[in-house]
Amino acid sequence: MSYHHHDRNPGGRHRRRHDRSPFRQSGNGDSYSESDSESYSGSGSDSGSRSPSPHSKRSHQKGAGSDLLKIGSKIKFGKKLKALGSELEDKLNLNKLVPPELENKVRKQLNKHKLKREDSDEEEAKREQHRQRGERRRDRGHRRQFEQEQWRDRNSARRLTGPEHHIYDPDFLQNPEEELENTWVQNNMVFGPTIKYYKGQNYSDLKKECEEKGQLFTDPEFPAAEESLWFNQAIPARIEWKRPRELCDNPRLFVEGVSSNDLNQGQLGNCWFVAAVASLTLEKDLWKEVIPDYKEQEWDTEHPENYQGIFRFRFWRFGTWTEVVVDDLLPTINGQLVYNRSKDQNELWSSLLEKAYAKLAGCYEALQGGNTLDALVDFTGGVAEPIALDKGGYREDEEKKEKLFKVMHKAAERGSLLTCSIRVTSRDEMEASTESGLVKGHAYSVTAVKKVKVGESGMLSGILGNQEKIYMIRMRNPWGQKEWRGPWSDDSPEWQQVSSSEKEKLGLVKEDDGEFWMCFDDWITHFTDAGICRLINTSLLSIHKTWVESRVFSRWRSAPGDPTHNRAGGCMNNRDTYLQNPQVLFDVDKDEDTVLISLSQPDTRQTRKETGGKQGNLTMGFAVYRVELNRKYRLHTMKEKVADSIYINTRSNFVRTELRRGRYVVIPTTFDKNEEGDMMLRIFTDTDNNCKELHKDQPTASCFSGILGYPQAVTSVHLHSATGLSKKQGTFSLKKTDTYAVIKSGSKSAKTRVIEDSSSPEYDEEAIFYRKDPRNPIKIQIWKKDLIRDDLLGEATMMCEVNNSTKQHVVQLQDKDGGGDVHGSISVSVTSHDDLTAI
């Protein structure tokens, strides 16, 4: 089961109309498209069509015979049949219910429909594209209006004040039998701001209940007991759970705002979490989403009766914002907080936030050890991008080092969150200090990436260019101590080169508070791993680059020996089953586009209680393949790989790549085959990308296949290149030769990208056709793109024998309809099979 989210703005709604009647043919009716049967069968998982409404289902079931007679007598058969969708075939059993007199009417309607159609399929496709463009413009207008009314600045995509409803439920993915039935539900949902209440606890309802009873909230789902503290290793001391009034005289959620200096790690090995929280404090718009309505949650000293001891926090979990409610009971030893605490004993936001995150994980001990990027994604809904500093050539290659700094500097300026650490190779190295004061196996939050001016100060120096700029990076140790002792540390002489005004701009403070500066060269040398949690800008109202995000939720599901249903084929080491994994299609609609792809799996931290501490992340990765321009069904043979990720057992995996215009398929896999689990694939492109999971292996036969025909062969056409093309000039034509090709099979066609200014263009494009009559030819046309009207330079007609093999041809171009040879020839490979799942 999969469901998709396509949106430049999470507040938007996608409206999809049904395609026109499937009973329409043109030309010789040679080729077969998905709509020939899918529009009738109504599965819609690949085409995105709506399933019939419950109301229409009930009405069809009541009067099957009368409804069928109405089809033939009162309205056009094709339109009615489209409205019925899959229920007509599945529930009414059309083969048995259609009486002979209705069959005659059906045939008459089909013949009328065929004769009335005078326009070509290409013209119909243009009208459909025009309609879709208009629909997208209307949708963008609605989304833009929603943004203006509801969302704030560049973080509008993370605003959580909209309608509250569920999108992702782990149980929703567990039942394979419901896969196709439930796919449409997600396609038709409103993808806007979403909130899921953890354990079904609604903050407002619980608070109101406490007000009516006049008592403080006590959380039954995360009780003040040992089960909420640990599952394996207990703290060797007596734990007492205390409310804030028992810990301090004037408890506050915040004291003088939020700062990374508020944090001090307690008796728990969760520096990864504390480092992530420290990064979160740098962006007010972000922590205000994690701590919603923070002013309303603050203690009211003038009206203490309004305090019910209940707090709420929100975390982005596997595509959905999840609200977690906690009480204010905190674990202490001898009156001191055991876990994370603020420097000011009256300030409690960090302790309560940690408690909410521990509740989500199952208990406090479940937070022992982790990945800072995972927590940052939970706080923001961003995309995690890990960087191996010791393996990417950044230490040796000055150009790569320069590029990395620019990437990190830009990310920090745009509000992305950064982290770094030093990798350990053994348990003995964990949290061991180096001679320079850094701690191994310990997560640091990056709090600034700057270009610092050094040298002579003053206006004249600036004009004369006497001031050098050094790349600098600032970090914070979650322990609140143990700082870097090398160059540019707090008391190092290098700071004497920096003017007082520049120090003030940097906010330089010489205290043993765990925060320190390093020059970028030293940072790359001493740290081995870094991470960027990118906050992808999907807002329409932005001066910066925006992205279109698509999400596909699916599942690796094992069915050994059943290629049709097996979706756990493993990595490329398992060549026999690799292509049985989930496959996700998307388009790139620009000549060149940067594409971001993130593969995620649900957090398994909450299972550590049941497994005795083991965390069962799957080792996963993915590869991207360039496929035929018009592919609609699953891949059965390997195609050109254009990008891939490493295999890693973390919650998310990320790749940034540059792709040319075309169609692509992503294959996400686990490393070993037959491993089961849920997964989410997020794809970010510059324009709409038509992203969807491919479920079907071939066109689906229906009860009308006997009338309309069914494909007898599948043919793949690979247009390599053209040579010696004509440079003929029209009255209003361009001087340069910009060409593209159109590959046709009957009424179906595929258009290549435009190759600029070349009489010998390298197209390297493929098209695939499911052909009802293999005796009909394949036609390839070469067109010159011009200002007013494109010119046909020539075409080639090929008879493609079904011989289950690949043949390469060099074909001379001819004038239209075989009117004689013209300048130029094409190089093309053709593969035809009688097995529709051979390609």
C-alpha cells in the first residue's frame, strides 16, 4: 500500500478529475495505454484517479439491472461507465448481468464513439495538458490564499494551526489485503497541517477535565514510576518524582527566553538529543512549533488556579506531526533533577521537553545513544543530510573544502540546523577526551558558520581591502563544559587580530560554558562527521528557491517465490529479486534540475523496551534509474543508473543529484532480502514531478478486452542519435538547429527533450509501447523547433518484428508519408517481446 503527497504547500488540495471515456480509439488502434482498462477497472493507484464515493457504491448495488439499462438507453455509455469505476466490474459482475439487448446497445455506442472522434490523440493530449495546467494554477491560487491567511514567513510549511486529522497510522500499512482498496483514501485527503494525538490524549480535553475536577494532571500513559525511567539498567539511587513547586519557589517554563546555554545534560547518555535541542533554540520559529502556544502554557503567577500541571509538545514523526502530552512530575535525586536541566533552576522547558521525547520513546533509558540528525528531523520535519568529513576529500582538496563551507554557511543562513561529531572505533574511545579538549563519540551542535574579519580595523582598511576573512565555525558541547583548547579557543592569542566591533557582532563570550570557536580547517581536521537538517522551502511566497515535495509511503513486504507480490527483494546482491522491491516513478520537467531524495523508516526506539535495548533499524538504501519517457508499469529489466545512496542502518538516507529532463524510477531496498518494514520516500524537485508508486506489471485485461483488443507484444525503442539533419530555413525560423524527436506507435507517442543547435544530435531517449497489433509499424519523426511553427525534418517508419531480442538499425529519414529521402539518418535500437513483463 502506498499513498502520496504532492504539494508545494502543505495547505494545498489536489483535485483530480476522471479521464475521458476509455472507449475511444484513433488511427489504427495499435497501441495500448493504461487508461484503456484502468479507467474502467477503477484501481487508479498508478493513474491517480478517484475511487467512487460511498454514496455511488450504495446506489449501484441497489439497482444493478435498472442502472445498466439506463447506461444503454439514456446516457452515453462511456461516461456512465467511468462514474461507476471498479465497483461495476468487481461488485456487479458485468459479464453475467449484461443482457443481450444491452450488449447490442453497448456495441452501437462504441461504434458511434469511434466514428465521432475526428481529432487526433495528440490534440486530445494537448487539451488535457491545458486543462491540468489550468487546474494547477487554480490550486496554487487557493494555496497562496491559504498561506497569506494562515502561515508565517518562510516557515509556513511547518505551521500547525490548521485542521486536525490523521494521515499516517502505522497500522494502516500492516494489512496487505487493504493495499489497493486504501490507496485512493490518501490520494483524496487534504494535505495540510496535521496533528496526531499520541496515545489519543487531547491536551485541551485533559486540561478542561482537570479544571473541572480542581486537580493537577497525572499522566496514566507515562506514570511516575520505574517503568518510565528504564528497561534494563536502573540508577543506583532512590528516585523521587516531584512537581516544579517542590523544586523551586518560582517555576517558569522560560526565563529570559530560550538559549542553547539553558541546556545541561543529566545522568543519561543522550548528548545527541541535547545537541539537537541546542540547535533548535537558534530558530525561534522552529522551537515555537515544538512547544506550541508557549505563552498559554507558561505559569500564570497572577492566576495560579489556572495551572493544571499539563504540558504539550509536538514532534514530526514519519510524515505527521505528533502531539505528546505530559504532566509536570520530574525525576529527582536529593532534590536535584536527574536528567536534562537548565542553568536557572526555575526554568523547566528543557526538562519537560526531554520528558515528552522520552514518553514517545517508551522511557528515559530508551534515549541512551542516538543520532542528532534524527532528533533534528523530529523537531522540524526537515531532511537529514549526513556528511563524512574524513571520506569526502574535504581535507585534501581545497576546492571541495571551499564548496563545503559555502554549503554550510548558506544552510545556516537559511535556518537549517547543523551538527558534528568525532567517530569512535571502539567502546573504549566513547566519550574519551582528546589532547585538544574535544570529546570522541559525542554530539556537538553547530551554532554559527561565519566569515570573520581579521587584520587592521577601520573604514580605510575596509576600503583598501587590508582585512582578511577567515572561515570560522562555532559549536556547543551539551555538557556545558569541556571546550576546544586549540587556535581560536576562548583565551587564544588569535582573537587579538579581531576588532572589538567584530567580536561584538560574533557575540564572543569568554566563559567555560561549552561553546567555542574553531577555524574551518581545524574543524575539518578534527571532526569526522557532520550533518545538516535542511528545512526545505515549499512555500509559494518566498524570495528564496522553493521546492515541490512529493511523499510516497509504502512497505517492504516479503512473499518469497511470488514475484507479483514480493516487495522485499533486497539490494543488487540479490539480482534475481532486486526488481521486486517497491518502485517509485517521478518526472524531471526542466532541462537540468537538482533533485533531493530522502528515504526514511519509522523510529524503532520505542521497541527497545521489548527487545532489551536492541534497536531494529533496517539497513536500507536506494538507486535512481532513467527509464522510458512514457513508462507506466514496473521495471523488469535494469536501466541506466544515474544516482544511488549508501546502505546504512539509520532512520533516514539522503542523496542530492543533478538530473536532466526525463522520467525516472527510484528503487528503495533493504540490504538483505525478505526483510519487512514501512518506508517513506520524499522527493523534492523544482517543478511538479508526477510522483507515484508503480504497482502494476503490465496492462490489466478487462471484460472489454475482447472488443477493444489487448496488447500482444511490448516494444522498447531506444533512439540513440541523428546525423546530417537538414538546416532548412523558413520565413520566421530560427537560424540554429534545435531539434527533438517524436516516437509513435499507433495513437500513442513520446516526445524527447530538445537538443540545441546541432545537426547531429545525441538524443539517448527511450519509449515503450504495449502493442495490440505488432504488424503495425513504429514511426520516428525529427522536428526542428521554431518560433511560430515547428518544422518536420523527416521521419522513419520501421516494422518491428517480435523476436524477443534487440536489434540496432541506422535508418534514412524520409519526407512525410514516404515522400522520398531527405537529409539525415537516425540510429535506433528496437526490442520486442511477446511477454509483456520482459522489459
